[in-house]
Amino acid sequence: MEIDYVLAALPLIPSLVCILYIDNQQIFTMIVYSLLVSLVGFIMTNALVPVFSEYTLKRGLSGKDLGKKGSPLESVDVPEALGIVTGIVFLVCTILSQMLFATNESQLLIFNSALFSICFMIFLGFLDDSLDLKWRYKLILPSVASMPLLLSYSGHTAMFITKSLRGLLMSNGRLTIIGYIINLFATVDIEANGAIVELGYLFLVFMGLQAVFCTNAINIYAGINGLECGQAFIIAASLLFFKLYEISMLHNETENERFAILMVIPFIGTSLGLLRHNWYPAKVFVGDTFCYFSGMTFAVIGIHSHFSRTLLMLFIPQIINFIYSVPQLFKLLPCPRHRLPAIDAYTRMMTYSSFPCKAHEYKLFKVRVTDEQCPNCTFICAVLRVTGPLHEKSLCIVLLIIQCLFSVLAFYIRYYLLEN
Amino acid sequence: MEIDYVLAALPLIPSLVCILYIDNQQIFTMIVYSLLVSLVGFIMTNALVPVFSEYTLKRGLSGKDLGKKGSPLESVDVPEALGIVTGIVFLVCTILSQMLFATNESQLLIFNSALFSICFMIFLGFLDDSLDLKWRYKLILPSVASMPLLLSYSGHTAMFITKSLRGLLMSNGRLTIIGYIINLFATVDIEANGAIVELGYLFLVFMGLQAVFCTNAINIYAGINGLECGQAFIIAASLLFFKLYEISMLHNETENERFAILMVIPFIGTSLGLLRHNWYPAKVFVGDTFCYFSGMTFAVIGIHSHFSRTLLMLFIPQIINFIYSVPQLFKLLPCPRHRLPAIDAYTRMMTYSSFPCKAHEYKLFKVRVTDEQCPNCTFICAVLRVTGPLHEKSLCIVLLIIQCLFSVLAFYIRYYLLEN
């Protein structure tokens, strides 16, 4: 177990390096306090998860670990929905941060609307875990929960178009066909030669959709011990690095950066507190509660800190998984109840799972067909087809390393491709 | 059933009369819109309660109705915690109101911090209903949930002392002993001759305690079909009348009045939607969720609308019930698991329940001892001892009429005794 701690610390190293280069004393102090608050958050989450897992077990809020099939752990009831502990402790930590660092009314407003949205989402996630809601509610609920956030959004509603893409909108001072179509819904700034597209209310609709996407994307990229919590941790660590890099190297020290940092540090602390118990072999499950909570937190940070596109780039594995899953999610291909990897009861190795399909029926979607069986369309199964059978813990680590690599790619795109 | 609707409308008549006297066109329009929004809230709550009660039943979130002992309904599982529907619909309604009427940043801040606190409380209430938390959490949770509210509180922190009480603090231009003790913790304004006591942070502590009190006071004055929801409705109707009276008759048209009205009208609409299903014979139970939600909503309105003392006066039956319950709650007297009235299986009439106690042991607390049985120390049992056996529905109506009478008393104190 001890080596895993070292592994967990790795994604935080770039951020720690950046902290050393911060020369703004005020922000440095803020970060130190925030680290202390989230250390307390880590300790509290770590201590409260076992307490609350007894409660959830007693009330039957538990499930079997499908990845333990054929092992002595197969019949053990694993307590569910422990994301509530992370969520509540996170809310308390950020209320404290707000008390210490949000000094004027507009900062308080941003904090309160952000926390209201996150709190609403945690509540709805827990509702889903305890009542097992239908899909339509799962899509409506994040939209409802993001309303307070969008209402109090006071930033710009225009989109900056990078040089390389401007040609799509305008050429020779005139709108192209694509530019003309976009201009029907938004306003392409012709004088700026397509560099700015004013989206107006459409911007808020996009933000709302992003909240729906973030919450659900994490929720369907799951099923392996430690993966939900682990991916959220990697994304959060990347976000933290992104903001600290902006502050320390680019001297971009606006309110947006401060807000993002004050939200993401306690998120990392409380998530690590849960990850300890969710890591292989999982003693608790995080539940939809955690997926909704983390998705909404990222959406909130992205919206209020004005970097929605960079945020989306940190979700590349989730986006691939989502797009790849579409044929099964929308029933164009048969979708079994669970699409988890298959497990070999003797070797304890995981391989990709498959569903029965007729080769001639699904020509459009099939990737490889063996004995009329198609592999399930999930990112996890795709990885397993490349790597071959893996132990559950190794599989999780591989997936988290892939998440890290995509974060590196995202920053490469952000700072090299799009800047030039 | 139809006559009950007429009964339910009665407490709203004074408010309706006040609306006719409002001459501020802007506020009148606001009230009309708010009434429309809460009509939608009523319809949605009414429609969603049966949907969600199937969910809660399926997950075993249900209980037996102890007031139906000996009747065919005794063994029926009644779905629990339907306060979640009221809570969620209320949040959506107030988000809509906020969208329509909160125009500047400081109004948005008040709305968002208020809704964050209420949302947090609904979540914690539902957590309590589904996990059955211990008492210590029940006391900590409302304090935590009221933190965002208190942090964004920007109003005065001084208390105005009415003429009749000033003598207790000062006499002949000097502090009395009581005044001196109070001056240790707060600042008695000596130049104003004790009319103002500046409480500073202590004010916020009081506000936090009020939130804890309101949530728990409703929770322990419960157990009869329709009582939790009914009392909340009467208190809300009284609050609405109070604010409309201030606006229409006293031309007190500050932000505070607008905020209170925009919160309390959707509360009434959504609570009535739940009351329909909770009224005798109850098809659903409201759960701790509703008690916490309503208590917090009242506390929030009282704090942001600056009338904490008038609010407390609307809680007189709850306060009597609480003080009367103290010997049992703190185990100075034996406290049975349930302190509900006893029910006669044949006549279906309710009488006060009792617990075994030895006359000589409890001389201090005993009110009446029959065959070494003491009546339970609840307001409901006290009423039953005065009225004699009552049918459950009649008992609820009697208790709600008492609640109304105490509201009348509260306004008499507020407008006649304290003003002069």
C-alpha cells in the first residue's frame, strides 16, 4: 500500500514546483492556508468514510464488487455512495476558504452560487444512489443544479477563436458558409476578422451542457476499483498545475485563478481521503454521488474561471469513452446490464468483455468480431485489447497514467499549438 | 376531503386582504408572478410526490403509521422522506424567482447564500432519513448548513431593546447588574439609554442557534398525520401576512420584505402540494427532510429579513413543546421510544399516552399521576388531556387552530404590546 502513496503524489509534483516559483506573497499565503484546510479535509474524510460506511451498510445502500467474481470477496457487501462524505467535507472546507479569502461581495456571490450548484448536485447524486432514478432524471438534474451558477455568471459571453481556426469563419473579409451559419445563432465579430464570436445566451446554454456532460462523463467511465476517484484526482491535479503555472510563470493573477485554486485544493484533499478507501481492493464504493459531485465541481471551476475549453481537453479519455459508448448507450448495438471487463477467476486477470452480436448486422460499428462476439465499446475494454489481460489494480494504474498523458497532451495543445 | 381545502385556505385570507391594499405597482406585479410560480410549484409537488413515493417504497425508505394501530392500515408501509420533493421543487421555484426579480449583485448574493443553506439542510435531512444518523449529528448539521448564510450576512448586528425592557439594562443613566453582565459579552449603547445593544459576532452565534432551534423544534412537534406540514404551512402563512401587512399598511417596502415574500410564497405552494398527500389518512410521510427544510427556510427568512424575534413568537407552540419535553429529552424522566398519543383500536380515538413512573421519584416534574403512570411530556398529550379523546384528524385540526391562535397572539404582542 505504501508505494501507492508515492504514486498518488506524482501528479502533484508539477504543481509543487510551480508553488516554489510564485513571487506574489499574498497568493502564496493563500495557497499555504488552503493546503492546511485541505489537509484537515483529507484527515476528516479519511476518518469519516468508515463511520458512514457502517450507516450505508446498515441501510442496505451497498453492492457486490463485480471485479471480485470467483474470489472470497465476491459475496461481500461493499458500502455504496461514500462520495457524500467527500462532498460534505469539501463543502465545509470551501466555506472555510470563503470565510478567509472572499472579501468583497462579488467574490462571495461567485463562491455561494458555485457552492449552491455543487451542493445541489451532491444532493441529487445521493438521491440517485439511494433511490436509483431513471435516466431522464439523470439528464435533467444537472441542468437544474447548474442554474444558480449560470444566473450569477457575470463574465464575458464571447468566445475567442484561435488564428488557425479563423479561416473557417471568414476569408477575405467575408463570412464563409460555416461563418454564415454560426452567425445565425451568434454574432461573429467581422471587424475583428472572426477572432471573436459573441455567443450571448447561447454561451450559458453551452455552460449548462458542459455541466451535464462533466457529471455524466465521469459516471460512465467507471467500474474498476479506484477509477472514478483516481480520474477525478488526476483532472484536479492537472487543473491545479494549469492555474499555478499561469500564476507563477505567466503572472496571470486574476480573481479567476484565485477562485479556481481555492476550489481545487480542497477537492484534491477530500478526494484523496476517499481514494484511500476506494483503492484496490475497494472497501467502499464512491457512488453516483461522487461522480456528480466531481463533475459539477470541475464544470463550476471551468465556468467561473473562464477556461471551459482547456477543461474539456482534460476530459479527453472521458470524451473518447463517451463517443465510443454512444452505439451501445443509444441501443444501436446491444448493451448488456454491465460492461465491466471480464475476470478470470483463477488468474485474477481482467480481459475485455464482449456481447453477442451478428457480424453482418453491425458492420458499421464492429471493430473486431470473434465467434460472433463483439468487445464492449468502452475505453477500458479498448485498453485491455491493447495491453492484454491485466490485474485490476494494474489496469487502474494504466488508465490513470493514460489520463496523465492526455493532460500533458492538453497542455501541449493549449500552450504550443493554440498559442502559435 | 373537499372541506379541508376550504380549511387550508382560511389562514391565507388575511394575506389576500393585504394584497388588495398594496399600492406599489412593482411589488404587486412581483407578488402576482410569485403566486404563479408557486402555483406551478404546487402542481409539480402534487404530481411528483406519488412518483417519488414509489421510489422510496422500493428502496425500503418507509415506515408504519403508528396512529393506525388496530386498523386495516396498521400493516401498510407508508413511504418516508417525501419532503425531498417539496424541497427540490421549492429550490427550482426560488431559482426562477431569483432569475426574475434579483437584479443586483447584493440581492443575488442573499438569494444564493440563502438557497445554499436551505439546499445543504434538505440534503442533510435526506441523509438523516436514509441513514438514520445519531443525535449529535442532528445538532451539528444545521450549524454547518447555516454557515454560508451567516458568512454572507451583511445587515446590522445590533439588537433594538423595546422601551419596557430597557429598565432591565439601565437605570438613572447607569448599567444595572443585568446590563453589566450583558455588557461583558456585547456592547450596551449607554448614550442611547440602553435602546441598542451591539452584539457583534455574538449576533451571528444567536442566528446559528436559531437555525438549529427551528429545524429541531418542528422535528419534535410531530407524529400526527398532517401536523409537520400543517404547522409549517400555518407559520409560513403567518409570515406572509406579517410581511404583506408591513408593505400594504405600514408602507415598509425594503429589500427585506421583497426577499421574504419571494421565499415564503413558493414555500406555501410546495408545502400545500405535500400536505394533500400527508393529510389524514396519510399516504406519505414527510420525513426529517421536510422538518429540516422548513425550519431552515424560516430561519433564513428571519435572518435575512431581520425579524428573528417575531419569527420566534410564531414558534410559541413549538417552544412550549420543546421546553415541556426537556425532562424527557434529557432523560431526567424516562423517555419511551415513541411519545405519540395512544389510540383506541375500536373507537379510533386518540388519548394522551403515558409512561411508567413512580410518584415519589418525579415529584418535581409530575403533572398528574394515575396508577403510577405519568402522561408523556408533549404539547400534543397536554392538549389531549384538556380536550379528551379526539379522532386523529380532529386532533390535527385542533393543533393547527392552536397554532393559528398563537400567531394572532404573536401579532398582538408585536404590534400592540411592544410598540407602546
